[in-house]
Amino acid sequence: AGVGGGWRAVGPTHKQRYLEYQEEETGVKKGAKRGSKKLDAKGKGAVVEEPVGALMSALRTQLFQSEAFARLMTVMTGLRPTAHKGEVRRFRPGLDYTVAHHGILTVEPRLDATMCVVDDKEEDDMYAWDFGEVGGFECYIAADEDGDASAAATAEVYKAAAEEDEDQLLSVSATFNTLSLVHRDEGLMRFVKYVSHMAPSSRWDIAMQYTVESLGDDEEDEDDEDDEDDEDDEDDEEVEEAEEA
């Protein structure tokens, strides 16, 4: 369900299942204004609507991959993005999830920027998403050498929300039009919990990962260079004194 129109299924199912959007030719001409009107055969206006996948893909390209957004994240987090990758995803009710496994273990610090969209207009729907009753939240856990955390995470994908996992470090609820920023250290894994068939809607998101460096690293390098310069000046002064003697 939902495959086509630029959406393709992502697997393998023992590790993940969701839809990813990839650009393709559609009936809407490239460059057409969103929500613009064109006349039909009877001279009446018809709204040309761009598919949601295309809209989210454009947002990923024009905003999340822009230098301006990179500068904004640096101001907010003190981390400078040096590279990025991302995807537009859809998690369908009763079908989709991702599983934490050592193949996705963080080996270098990452900054995750995730723009999430769900239907939570009704109070009951908002409660269901916020408290994890219908899944769809993103969870971060610590890995271990024995792989116990990974096995626990696999079980956690389907486990009831009320059950706590001591390896769980952070849980980010699915909320409408919300951007979450998470600095992911080495040795961490993450997964999106299985979206229940009782969920009010799919979970749609733009999931970006940025390779980052700390601004403090630059300051340390500058301090090291200053120390080296000071040492060179002191050596030069000692040489000059020795020559005068």
C-alpha cells in the first residue's frame, strides 16, 4: 500500500520496512506554482496540487541541505556540519518500522535533524502519539559488546509503550510539524517504533544526518598554534641572547 508515485519500499524486513520518496516524473510540470490554477475544457479553474512526497523532497533540498540552515544549526548547537545525507520517509499504520542493529551503530558523532508530520489535530490523537500508544516515535539506545541491546531493540519495536527499557536513552514522540535535533555520540543506535494499525495517520518525516565538528575543536587548534608560535618566539630570543654573549 502506498507504493508508487515516487514512493518505494525499503527493506530488508528483518531490519526495516518503510517507504522512501525518490523524485520521478509526474503529471505536474516542473516549475509549476503550487496551488496555481489552470483552465479546464469548460473554462473553469482547477487547482494543481503537488504530491506530498515532492513537497517534502523540495523542503529537504532547499532548506535542510542549504548553507543557511547549516549556519543556523551551528548557532543553536555549537556544531558545524561538514557533510550530510537524508531521506523522505513514510511509516504506514500497521506496516512500518526500523530496527536497531550493529550495522547502523554510530562510529562518529552525528547530528540528527528530523522534521516529523503526523495527524494529531484531535486531542485523543495527540495523546496517542505523544505517549507512544500507537508507536511511531524514534528511540535512541546504547549498544553493548554482547549485542543484548540490539536484541532488546528488536523486541522493543513491537513492545507495549508502558514497558520501559533500561538501555533506552531518549525517545522522541511523533508530533505534527516538529523539528528535532539530536547529537548522537559513538556507540548509539536508533530506531522508529512500529506504527500501530490504530494510529490516526502515517508518520511522515524528513530524516537528515549531518557529520559535524565542534567549534571548540577550532579554538583548541588555534590555541595550539598560538602556543607553538610563543615557543618559537622564546627559542628565537634565546638564540639572540646566546649570540650576543
